[in-house]
Amino acid sequence: MRKFMVANPKGGCGKSTMAIHLASWFARCDEVVYLGDKDRQQSSRQWLEQRPKSLARIRPWETGDDALTLPPKDCSIAVLDTPAGLHGKRLKQLLGEVDRVVVPVSPSRFDMLASQEFFEELAETKAVRKEKVGIAIVAMRIDPRTHATRQLEEFLQQFDLPLLTSIRTAQRYVNAVETGVTLFDSNEPSPLDRQQWAPLLDWLVSRR
């Protein structure tokens, strides 16, 4: 079993969009996927409830109210969507339960500064420093050719955290949240979408 957490203490950065797409992709790869949602808004859970039964199955992960309840034993891939404001002891507890963390971030100056303390916590956490937990930053809703992406890369250098890839803004991601059908469920992703998602998906399936 491998467990992946999607986290950023700032709301509206694309955590749920990222979580549902990762769960969908792994389900299409014939993994036994469980999707958990620790966020008070329960966006990922609501998305899962409206997901068409004809699509690759994603199972609900009952994560518990306080301490994280582990997924069932038949699980091969677990994806955890986390709440805004995650920090301190709770963040460290969850880092001790997962293999890798994906941090979606909007590359605006305001959002970068708002997430600065979180990045510092990640970089200083024992499990991260000892490379027991892998961390990857993903820029959301962005054209990777823009100055904003370069600013984010420079900003992250001070924490020694990698910007793995950038995911463009597109109506299809809005539609995914509303319909239960992700980019990986419907039509074949475009060459650009495949190019943007490939670094993240390759990193998640690698054992390094």
C-alpha cells in the first residue's frame, strides 16, 4: 500500500482538484484506490458520491475524526485530501503516515507568502529531512512560460523544495469537480496535458 497526501494550508489552491485527478488516474491503472477527505468542506467526498458508477472504481476512505484511520487492507493506493490551515502537530502526524506529499500552489506573490510558514515547516520536519517522505510542489492554474512560474521556482529555492511541474488552467478541471468525471476518465488527455501531468505521475509511481 502506498499513501499520498495533498496538502497546503491555504484554501482555494487546487487541493481537491489534484486529489480527485490522482485517484482517478491510479484507478484507471487498475489499482485499488481509496480517497480520503479530511477537509471540513468534504469536496472530495462529495465529488466521489456523484462519480458515475460506470467509471473506474474509487472507494471512500473513512479517515476518522482525529487520528488517521488507515485504509482497508485491500488498498494499493490511498489519496488523502487535507484541510486548509494544516500545520504543527497535526501536520507532523500526517507526514508520519504517508509516503509522499503533493503541494498544489497558486504562483501568485500573495499565495506564496501566505504559504511560507508551511513550506518552512515541511523543510524542517524530521521525516522530510531524512527523506522518509517525498515532497513535490505543483503550480496550479498557470502557464509555465510566464514570469509567475519563474518567481515561484525562485521562491521555493530557499526551502530546498522542488517545483515538479505546472498544471494549466482549463475548463475541463472545473467540469471534473462538477461531474465526477476527471481529465483521465473522459477523452484522451491532450499532448500538453500529458506533458504537464507526466512528471508528477512518474514521481509518484517511482520507488526512489
